[in-house]
Amino acid sequence: MPILVLAEHDNVALKPATQNTVTAARRISEKADGAEIHVLVMGHEARKVAEATARIEGVAKVFLADAAQLGPQTAEVLAAQVLLQTGAEAYSHVLAPATTFGKNLLPRVAAQLDVQQISGIVDVINANTFVRPIYAGNALATIEAIAGTTIVLTALATGFDAAPMVETGAPVEPAKEIATDKAGVRLVGRQLASSDKIELTAARVVVSGGRGLQKAENFRLLEALAAKLNAAVGASRAAVDAGYVPNDYQVGQTGKIVAPELYIAVGISGAIQHLAGMRDSKVIVAINKDPDAPIFQIADYGLVGDALEILPQLTARL
Amino acid sequence: MKVLTPIKRVVDFTVKVRVKADGSGVDLDNVKMSMNPFDEIAVEEAIRLKERGVATEIIAVSLGSAACQETLRTALAMGADRAILVETGDELEPLAVAKLLKQIVLKEEPHLVILGKQAIDDDSNQTGQMLAALLDWPQGTFASKLEVAGSKVTVTREIDGGLETLELPMPAIISTDLRLNEPRYTTLPNIIKAKKRPLDILKLADLQTDVTPRLKTLKVAAPQPRKPGIRVNSVEELVTKLRDEAKVI
């Protein structure tokens, strides 16, 4: 039976988390006799996205459900569209990225399939056994789904590398049927950060600031460092709560989970919930004036000192 | 307008849990338990709707052991009008919780169900969306702002990269994100008052719902510890280490 992956996109561009999710699907496929991977693209005037999706290595077929009512990507109509797809063809697994897109949509699908979803997997043991973090990443649970039903999963990008793009695309087919929108939900609007901002979950380097930065203006020092390193800017929950930066900067259990090559935590004490969002980074640097801050316990390189003095020095030396 | 606020009793957010040596789970003996922080935000939001004259009755619901009564009393002390406990010793998966909550919703007929976006123990982030699916209601997940006008609720949602605003017809399900509000502290007079508010206890069997687990936890392990790091004494040393040793810049 094939495996279905739900593509995340904004009708214009494919989101990289989709490629990580395809890798998770490939890991399952390897343990399920090379099951085919299908990707469902749901949106409006999203042909280009479907064509890009078809070029992800390992994808056998792309289904494009293209209609005006799918453009705003509200969960109700998207879930109905996924169910049309799983009704038209029997799938062993349905996967989505563990991003706000997948988190919003997939449990709605799972409940309608009468399936208990497994959220945020980071490893595939076999076709029905997976590893996922629980308790803010303080424990890793190995979970087995009861065989015989569709397995519904979200995949954390930190657990799976992005599948590469290839030259020749897989075929793109139109979805056989399009869901009607019966929920009456209206998209009023979106306020999104500028598109030139490097996305946290896809960045090679992340520099994050905490309460130690003392005020919103001081995030400029962090941004200068980020610009030098071509890094994304993140923040601790404390910094978000203090209003220094918007919530979508938040790295942690309830924010974004990242695992870049280099993570630089500046003025972040290292609360459990923050560590949950970055502990799998390859190299961690902590800069904090409190030598006993818990962040130093997981840092590869710790520097004790005032963040506001150190930041400009560091930026200047790179 | 009636508001239902499902709440979960979880390990307190300040506790660093330990994995049991036999790999069967995490050690919850003598660990401080509290209301799931996101559910606390949900209760607070319901109370604010009542204070604005939008909501008329707030019903807090919990599913679990008798100890959940304590968590429900906290919700009552915050300002919920009454509480329902579905008492069970069984471990309930999110789908089972959603099915049980559906039964309560069908009985109580609230206009809004407000609940936390995720519980900080299993971090599943599913129950609200599943309940919305089972009821065929619209959902406004990860809410950071809520406004009710007539038969519609406008929800600002925290999404990757920014915010999204949706207008939903009611009845609807709302799941809360951190910035929706800051929950109030309970005061002694309110804690005393809360003791007199009704708390109904239902047995799992009363709801005639299949809650058989669909997943099996084979093992729970501690994450790989990171190798110990070093302290550097200057910015210069840090840059050298990152360049020559870690080779990341």
C-alpha cells in the first residue's frame, strides 16, 4: 500500500518541512517493501507548488487538489479533501509535517478515520513503530501502532533530513474529486513576517535571545550577529512573554523545535521548555552572565559575561 | 452563552521528570501535579468572556483519577461555575478523550469549547482538533486573541511565520496558545467559595464510549546526554573554537 504525505505550502512555494516529511515517509517505505510515496498538494492556483513537490526525491506521484475553497487552507475543508484522497486509494500511512500546518490539520483527519495519531515522530523503527519525544523532550517514547489500520503521523523536521530535489519530476495528477466547504470558516487575514527572514526550522545557524537581552531594542544586536552568520533569529519564551519579539520567534516545547548545526543562546537561562526546542542542535554555544545558568549544562561552549557587551564583540570578530 | 473548558491534570511545568530505570515510563511518584498551563489559559479566557457579559456559564471538565477533583476545584476557584469529572483509572489517549468530551458536549450543548492546544506531558496537540472533527464543528487552534460577536467568533491564531485571523460560526472549538492571556491567581476567599460549587462525578461506563488504547508504548528512554562542554574565557577563544574545533563557522 502506498504512503501519503500532505504537502505544506502557501500556494506559491513549497515549504521545506515537506521535504523532511518525505524523508520520514521514505524511512517507512524502506521497511515496508518499498511502498510508493504519494504527495497531496491542496490549494488554489498551486500548480507550481505541485510541480516542485514532484521533484522531491522519492516521490512517486503527486495529487493536486486545486480549487478556490482550498486556497485559504482552513482545516475543515482540507481534512475533507484528505479524506477524499484516502477514500479513493488505500494508504498504509498518512504523514504531515509537525508544523502549525500539520498540527492543525492532521488530528482532524485522524479522528475522522477513527485513528489515534502519533504526533511529532523523530525516528522510524519499523513500519508501525516510531520514536517521539514526550515531556518536553525529557523522555523519548517508542510507540507501536496497532496493525491493520491507517497509521497517521506528524514528523518533526529535526528527526529527518530534507529529501533532496531532483531534475525530473514525478507525474502530477489532478485529485479525482474536490471537497466542498461546508464549515463556513472565513479567513479574515494573515500577518506574516517578511519572506526574506530566514526560517527558524530550516536555518543552518540559529541565534536566540532571552530575558538577558533586557529590552526589545537589544534584539538588534542579535540581528547583527545573525546577519553575519546568515542565521535565523529565535527567542526564549521569557523574551516572547516580555514582548521583546513576536511569538513565532519562540524556540521550545510549545514553540518551534530546531536542530541547526550551530545554536547560539544569548541571555537565555535554559528553562526545561526552552531546552526541549534546541537540545538536538549539533553545536550549542551559551552566553550568559550567570555562571550557574542551566543552559551551560548542555552547551558545548559556554562564555560567562554580559550579553550586551559580548554580542558586538562577537559580531565584529566574525 | 455556555462555555465548556476541558482541563487536564499534568506534572507541574517546573518539574524535570525522570525516566524509570525499567523503561516503562516516567516516574510520577510524589511529583507535583497542576492544571495543564494551556488549560489554565482556557479557563481564564472563559472567565474573561463571562466578565465581559458574553458567557453566562462556565463548565470545567476533567477526565482521570479522583485526584483530578483538586484540579477542577482550582478551575472553580478561578471562576468556573461548575465542574464535571469523568472518573477513570485508565490511561486515555487523545482520541478517547475527544470521544468522551463529545458525549459531554452533546449533553451540555455549549456554544464554545475552549481548551489548551497541548498537554505538557504527552505533547500530542490533538484533542481539540479531534473533538472538532467528531462534532463536525469549526476549529480555531493556537489562539492568541478571541472575540465573540453575535453568532461568530473571531480567532487570531499563532502560526509558523506569523498570525492568522479566522472567523468561525459558533458552536466552535478553540485551542489556546500562550499569549491569549495571563491566568489569574486563585485567592483564599475564592478557594473557599469554590468548595460550594457543584462538582459532578460521572463514571466512564456512564458515557458508553470505546476508549480502548490504539497505541502501545514499548519503551520510554531518557534522551542521549550531550557530551560535557567547556567554558571559554573570551570572545576570541570562542571564535577560534567554533572555527577550528567545531568547524561550524
